[in-house]
Amino acid sequence: MPVYRFTLRIPAERILEYYKGTKHSIVVRSDEGKLIQFPAGAVRKYVDTQGVSGVFELECDSKNRLVEIRHVAPLSARTWY
């Protein structure tokens, strides 16, 4: 099953757009350069008062459907390019 690693940082004021229903999906670029789109609700358990941020891995099944998103590391100064 494919696994994609990516960095995500959405501040609290922007994450509210997902809770209000004006945004439904998140689009990121994986570390390998592939664009990935997934439902915003998939990161809900990682949202705190600052928003959501960190390094994540997204696992897909053989039909490229979302299986799981895992938080694998916090953001650090070296994570930013």
C-alpha cells in the first residue's frame, strides 16, 4: 500500500474554514513531489488551539483510498524550506 509523507501547517484561523464547512478537503505536496488531496476531517484528531501542524504520513489502499493519516513528527526549524 502506498504511503506518502508530507509537511502540514494550517493555523487555527484557517482550520475554522473546514469546521464551518466552507472547505472540505486539504491538498498537499508529498516529499516526493506528488499532489495529494484528502478529506479535512482526516486530521481532526491532530487539531489543537494553534491549528494543525507537523510531518504526517498518509497511507492508501490499492485503489488509492485513504486508510490512515499518522502524525510522525512535530515541525522543526529544519522542516521549513
